[in-house]
Amino acid sequence: MTGHLRTIFTTFTDRLAAADPGLSRLRLATSAVLGIVLAIAALTPLHYPLTTSLFAAIAAMLSAFTISDTTTRGQATTLALAAPLGAATITAACLSALHHPLDTVLFVLLIFVAVHVQRFGPRGTALGSIAFFLFFFPMFLQAHPTQLPQLIIALLTGLAANAVVRFLLLRHNAETELIRIRRAFRTRVAAAVRATEATLTHGRSDRQIRTALARLHETVLLIEDNAPDVIGPHEADQLRRRAIEVELAVGWLTITARRTATHPLPADVTEDLVTRLTRFRSLMERDPRELPLISQTGEYSRMLVEGSRIDDHARPGDGVRKALAELAVADDRAQRIATHATENPTPGQDPEPARILTYDNQTRSAIQAVLGGGLAVLAGQLISPQRWYWAVLTVFVVFVGTSSTGARFVKGLRRTGGTLLGIVGGVALAFLVSGNTPAILALTAACVFGMVYTSRVSQFLMSFFVTAMLGLLYRLLGTFSIEVLWIRVAETAAGAACGLLAAVIVVPVRTRAVMLDDIATTLDELREFLTSAAEVMSGRENLSIIELSRDLDRAVEQVRTTIEPLTHPINLRSARRDYGWHVLTTLEGIAFRARHVAARTQPGQLTGPDIERLDRFTGRIGANIDRIHEALTHPGTAGPALVRDDGTPVSDRIDDAETRAVLSSLSHLDEGLIALGRVFGVEATDPPVHRAAGE
């Protein structure tokens, strides 16, 4: 029984690590709940009213939830700025409540400020959100100006409680977090191998493989972000390379398995391949500090032998065996680099300050949000003159973190659906713990945990926990009724509709327009990456292109976020969904090949005539990028056609396998770029200059 429980616990921890790499969301949710507990405990001896204690809890939760600067110093600065800003906001909320509709006007104008300051990055987003919600909650709690001193004390108490949790009790430990991320990385490698097994056993499993590879790539980016805080710059660069190599090896394994599965295999061959994949998964370490390197096992040697079979004498399934051996080698290299000694953290660079006065998409969103807030006030008043502020709140939430009309529609729909389901949970919990204050507080804390834990991955679940928590708070305040919760749903739907109406009518931003801008940014990153890669391979420069490949990855990730309204199942036009998936898949393929180039490029790999060939090749790709860029900037206009590869970048005289692999990836990247051009109506022609004799 003990062994069975240990297996269950191990499975649970593995899945938790895979779902939450580094356990960052778990730490965030725990810190929010712990901050609430400390804030309420600190105010209990003062015997303040319940509403004041709740306000302290809200301040602790908001500061834990919104402040996300990358450095400890940055977090402390934002937390310090939140105190005077919050005090001013609370004062304005309490005093303006005496002069209606001044409070309504200020509340709506605050939407503009809160959305506009997102241009300043995490700090701007945090302070804008804190100001907005600290104006909202005095309305919700029906605070009176006479309570102002107590509310400010509660605010400071909540912020102090979060500071204690953030900097003392649950202080961020970069080394421990990197260990957790490595554990999540290996768990997600195992998930990709499991998806490969399903491909060989049951045929196509593209969705499962896509999900596994996307989650694996997420952990690679996390390793790249966290490694410099634990190990030195050189070791961090090496670890990034090795992590990318593992990701590439996993990708090649899935591709090989899909190709192998397209032809019927004998049952014994399929069984043998699945058995090998299963054994490989069993070798994946759970704690990188304890279990041995994969190269220290007999299975590793067997995989290398079986994976080195000569192609002329290949048997069915040898492609998968070879890909599995390459994955084992890549994994071993990554583990060896990851065991290097830790050094002092490397401080990051502060981002460039954003300009305050400029008209761009962020300003346009702020204008749309304030007009949507005005409409929400009118609609909310018609539904409930006492609780109209829920509609305005929904407008703000819908506009935060979105950049197009389609994204706001999807977010508003998720929020409304989560609120509707939360009604059921809120009613059930409110009746379940009626009259039991400790149980209400415990369940409220559980809802806060769920809200914070799911906020970054699911707007639907977050809205569910928020609404369930409100049912408990209304029960605690003695104002609970099912009618109130239904009003909450109606106000949420009205706010989402008003926000969408403003986004559609007032200088609308179509998803396609934002997508084209993001793709243009991706092409700029690709051009910089290719130019730098050519400089490194020719020996003219010695710089790290891993950072540039990461910038390209993040640009593609932004396209993935922007394009979601097209690929979402709610989009009833299948042609639009297929179009979105095709664009995204093509960009992912380009980024995949770029990562391969980044992982294997070394200074001075090419010499003599090969450098000239490389310069011609990268120059032609750069020209193709310009042509696609022009098609994105001026859609519908006929421009010059793309030029196909004439084969010049690869020389038969190059014996180094690493260099040939890099050049081959550049060729595949070029093919992906031509495929992307066709999506936007730019066709390709044969190269005007063919190989010279003797090349």
C-alpha cells in the first residue's frame, strides 16, 4: 500500500511540475493566501470592522497578484509606490462617493489610465491595476469617508503582509526554481515521448504532439530566463544550447515517428519501438540532483548501438531508433552542463522607458476602454443602480492584456461563461457553510488560491473562482442572495458587450491587422538573427545568437497569442481557423530551424568560398524577408516574387557534420519563409543565378 501511495504521489508531483514549471504559480497563489492570513491576523487585535479587515486582505491579494517585476529590487520599488498611490486612490473613492456622479466619472477615467500605463511594462500594469481595484473595492464594500483612516491602515497592513511573505517567508530562490524547471523540462520531454508512443500505436496524434512540444518549448524559455541567475554567463549560454538541442531532438523524434507511422509496420516492430520509448521514459530523472546521468546506464549504450545502424542495411523502425539515440545523447550533454557550480547572479538590463505621449495601439485601446466603460455605466445602471460597477470592472478586465477586437470577444466570453458557472459554485458553497464563519473564511481562502493559480492560464476558471468567492463574501457580509449573484452575471455580460461594442465601433483593431504587425516584428527578429548567424559562422563576429533566437521565439509566441481568436473553436468559419493554424505552424517551423542553427553555430565554421556562398544565401533570404514585409505592410499590392534556393549555401567539401546540419537548417528555414510568403500572396520564382561550374 505504501508503494502504491508513493507512486500516486510521484505521479501527482510530476504532473504538477509539468503543468507549473518552477512551481511559480503555486508560489504566487500560496503567497496571496498567506499574505491575507497575515494581514487579517495583524488587524485582529485592533478590533476593526469586518469590512476593514477584508480591505487589508484585498490589498495583500492585489499586491501578490499584480506585482511581477523580474528583480527583487524592482518588486520592492513597485510595492513601495503602491502605498501612496493606493492611499490617494482610496481617498478619491471615498470622497467622490459623496458627490455622485463624480465617483462614476473618476472610475471610468481611471480605466483609461490603467490601460494606458500598460506600455510601461510589469510595473505600469501592476500600479494601474492596483489603482483601479482600490477604487473599485470601496464601492463594493460601501465604505464611508469616516472609515478612510482605517482603510489606509488596512492598505498599509496588506502591503506589509505581502512584503513579509514575498521577501522573507516565500522568498524567491533562483537555484531551487531552476531545479524545479529542469524537473518540469524532463517531465515534458517524457510527455512528448509518450505522445510519440501514441503515434506509433494508434496512428495520428498531432494535437497531443503539438501540445507536448509547445509545453516543452515553454520550459526551454524558462531555463533561458532563469539560468543566468544561478550559473555564470558562459555556463548559462552552454545550458541554453543543450536545452535547445534536447528540444530539437524531441521534435525530430516526433517527426520521424509520424513519418514511420504513415506506412504499416509489422506488429513486432511496433511493439519493439514502443517498448524502447517506454524504457527511455523510465530513464528520465525526476530530481536532477539525485539520479545518475542517462549515460551511466546500460540502456544508453544499447540505444547508441542500435541507433547507429548503417542506412543501407536499415530495418523498419530504425529511423525512430536513431532519433531516440540522438535524444539520449542530447539529454546527457544537457545534464552534464546543468551540474556546473553556481556563481553570482547576473543582473539584467532595465528595459527602455516607454514614451508617455504617443498614439499607438495601447493608446487606442485606452480610448476604447474608457468609452466602453461609459457605456457599461449606462447598461449597469439599467440592470442594478446599486451594483453597476461590476459592468465597468468587466470592461477593464477585458481590455487588460488584449490588443484586438477578436481577443476581447474571446476573453469576454470566457469571463461571462466562468461567471455563469461560478454562480452554481457560489450558491452551493454559501448554503453549505451558512452561519459558519471559520468555514466561510477557509473556503474564501481556497477560492483566492484557485483564482490566483489559474489567472495566467485560464480566464474561465479564474472567473469561476472569483464569482464563487463573491458568494462567500456576500454571505459573510450578510447580503447574500441568489438574485445578487444573477445580477453579477448580467452585469458581467453587459460589461463584456459594452467593451466589445466600443472595440468594434471606435477605431476598431482587427485581429488580422494586429497579427500582420506581429508577423512583421517576427520577420525583423528573423533578419537580425540571420545576419548575426552569418557573422558568427564566417568568423567576423563572436557573439551569442542564443539570445537572438530567444527573441525570435518570443515574437512567434506573441503571434500565437494574437492569432488565438482565429484558431479558437468559437470561430465558426473553418477556413479562418485553417488559415490561422497554417500561419502559426509555418512560423513555428521557422523558429524551430532557427533554434537548431543557434544551438550548433560556432565562430569561424566556414572559410574561403563557403563564406561567399553563405553571404549570397543569407542576402537572398534577407531580400525575401523584405518582400514579405512589404506584402504585410501593403496587403493586396503585387510586389516582386520571392527567389528560391539555388543550392549554393551547402558545399560538398564541408566535412564537418555540425556545419552541414546548420546549413541544412538554414535551407529548411528558407523553405518555411517561402511557404509563409505564399500565405500572403507572394509567390516564388527560380533563382536568377545558378551554381557556377565546379561548385
